[in-house]
Amino acid sequence: MSEAMMTAVDVPQLDHDDTPVPAAKKPPVDPAVLAYRDLKGGEWWRHVPAYRDVDEATFLDHKWQSKHSVTSLKRLLATMQDIVSEDFYADVERGFMLAPMSVRVSPYVLSLIDWDNPWDDPLRRQFIPVASTLMADHPELNLDSLHEQADAPTPGLTHRYLDKALFLPLDTCPVYCRFCTRSYAIGLDTEQVEKVALRPNKDRWKAAFAYVASRPEIEDIVISGGDAYNLRADWIREIGHTLLSIPHVQRLRWATKGPAIMPQKILTDDEWLDAITEVVERGRSMGKEVVIHTHFNTANEVTEHSLRAMNRLMERGILVRNQAVLQRGVNDTPETMVRLVKTLSWINAHPYYVYMHDLVRGVEDLRTSLATGLRLEKIVRGVTAGFNTPTFVVDAPGGGGKRAIHSYEHYDRETGVSVYTAPSVKPGRLFYYVDPLHALPESGQQRWANPDERPRILEEAAEKARAHIAWLEDGD
Ligand SMILES: *Cc1c(COP(=O)(O)O)cnc(C)c1O
Ligand code: SF4
């Protein structure tokens, strides 16, 4: 229902009569605290040289957004022209060579970067690699640290938890994030990584559907990728309706970064949104939940376009939840994280998870210590409604699944090793997360520098974790 239709009906309004306002128990709030509600509006993109003459209708056109996305240094130069320094371009050129992910940035994202200081900008950090900030990988890092392929009965379907499965129908996205967990598969091959192909292929999809249908315990399907933004409308119908027709499948989630990096598509790609809506509505008529999971990482990604897109989804009764990744220089301070949570709550993108950064190659500069996550979680809890309070999780490397970060069995700040168990996912096993080396004291860094020490570091942590588990079990 539109705003106009709503006000046409006679609804009770707050009376501005002479009722005395009860005396407050709190001092008046500093207006700065509510500044997150002032979303960027107007035609802010016109400061980008290539978008100087782009009007609102053009900027809102999702086809224009896709077509003008930047995938190479040459296109970045053509877009930003003289507002970016030679130094920055030189840094990006080397960054492109060393990155495990291919590069793709939407005009929307480019227009939100602070080009006066691109090195520090939280959006630049996520999407445009520069060589100068790269740090050596931790010795424990590898591609596919989540063992998605090891837990896949058929390519592109990971069945790790009892009742849920992760379906990867395609391997492309509207943008590419430097830090993608699936850098083993997503995007084009790069100088650094030759990818596992997960192309949209009907036979591959059919094998996944057949597996889901054969396993009565599966109730919940995450349709990810790649990104559901890149699924054609007819593919959305095919995947959505086929999965809904499996009697034991009760919940579907479309995973897309879209609302965060190109909200324009929700406002102008009616064919795509109508297909999603059709699946949501059919699911609702069957008593099944179909929702969107998205991926905002900072409040800087939220503008009036985001609000309009989210309102359009809400009008259609489509629930949106957000999964953010904790990243250094992006959202790792109390101020940036609280602002993210409050802004997302304001636009009805329910903060669901904040992930510790996965152990992905080539992005050590973005990782934080577990301690940072533990501190932020305490600050965020209590700031807003419980259902808008994200759970901070670590996706246990090696396929343990998501664990609440505070549930570690052992955490050593010197070596940065934390140990988790996952009794309902892989009983009896220990899972290790490691802080980035740059977050460790000198002594810890020296231990990791010595290859002979490495197995000892993990063995020590395991011993302490086992002692802690025994202590917990003693109480029963
Ligand atoms: C994250 C994930 C899910 C969904 O987990 P939730 O905690 O329900 O969001 C399902 N399967 C795999 C393999 C996952 O990584
Ligand atoms: S949108 Fe998601 S799947 Fe695609 S590159 Fe970014 S993190 Fe990876």
C-alpha cells in the first residue's frame, strides 16, 4: 500500500492537544545520536566525473548500474578521472595483480566512496584492492576454509547441518567483494586463483533438488552463490517453485548482496522483483517462509535509495535479514558497528549475524582479532530491540558451522588461537580460529614465524580446550 492510500483512510492520529507531557527521567538525547536517520539523498553521484550528467532516472536504472560497473583499472580511470591521485592508481594497479578475487564495483558503490581519502574508505577497503595495505597471510589460511566442497554431496549443494542445506546455483555476483569466502569459486579466474566452476546449469541444479527431496530432514535452504541478484526471473521461478514443491522444505532464503550495493534493481527491475514476490507469496499460501538475506557491512552503504528499496520489499511483505562481516577499518569500532545496527534497524533490514572474518587468502588487512568481536558484541547488545541485535558468530574453519563467538572453549591472546566445538554438527572434534598476526603481541608473532612451533601452538590450545570441556561437563 502506498503512503497516499494509507492517509486516505480515516485513522486515529496523535492529538496535539493540551495534554501535559510527563516529566522525563532521562536528559534530552543529543541529536547527534539520531544522525543515522539522515540518509544520504539528492544526486550525490554527480561528484564522480563520469556521472556528472547522470540524472536520477538513469542512476536508478539497474541496467545502467550493471553496464557501468567497473571491472578494470582502465574503467576506474575513465570513471574517476582526475579526482584520484596517480599514487592511488599505481597502488590499485599492483593490487589488481595480487588479488585472489576479480574486481567488479557498481556505480552506486563508487559514488559512495570518499575519494578525498580512498585508502581509508570502508567501501574502498571492501571492493578495490590496493597493494600497499596487503599483509602476509597467516600460515593457517587456505581457500575454502569452510570446507564447503568437502560437505557437498553434489557440486554446489553443501549439507552440513542436520536440517539445512546451502545451494549455490551460480557463481557470479553483481559486485565482487575482496574478501569473499567463496573465492575458490566466485568470479572470473584471477592471476592468483583458478576457480571451481559453479555455472548455472540445469542438470547440476536437478541433482541438487533430487538430493534435497531424498533427505526428509532438510527443511531450510539457503539459495546463495554467487548472488540471487544475478538469477534471471525464470530461474528464480524454477528454483523457488521446485524447492517449495518438496513437502519437507519449509523455509527458503534468497541470499543477495544486492540491496547493499545496488538497491536500484529493487526499484526498477520489476521482472526480477515480481518473480521473487511470486515465490514469497506462493510460499506464504503454503505456510512456508521465503525471505531475503542480505549483506550490508557499513552504514555508509545506506542511502535514500536503500530506504526506498527496503520499503518496496516491505510493501510486498518480504522480510529482509542482514549478515555482516566484521572488518578492520570498516565496522570494527563501537561507533561504526552501533551505527550499522541502528541504521539497518531503521530501514527494516534486521541485523541477524555479524561474522568473524573467514580465513580467506589475501585479505589479512581486513581481519580483526576475536577479542575485537567479543568487545563489540557486549556494546551492541542492549542498544536496540533483541530481534535487531545480531548474533556474533565465527564460522568454524574446517566445517564446524557457525558458533557464537563467546562460546569458545579456549582463547589465547598471545597466539591468537581460539578453539570451538560443534556438538550438533561434528561431535567430538575441535575447531580452531586464528587471529591475524598483526593483532598479536610480538611474542605471539615470533612463535608463528617458526614452522616448528606451529603444531605445538595448536596442540597446547587443544589441551587447554579439552580441560575446559571436562570442567564444564563436571557440573552435570
Ligand atoms: C550458514 C550456513 C547455513 C545457514 O545457517 P543459519 O545459521 O541458519 O543462518 C546453512 N548451511 C551452510 C553450509 C551454511 O554455511
Ligand atoms: S556478493 Fe557474496 S558471494 Fe559475491 S563476492 Fe561478495 S561475498 Fe562473495
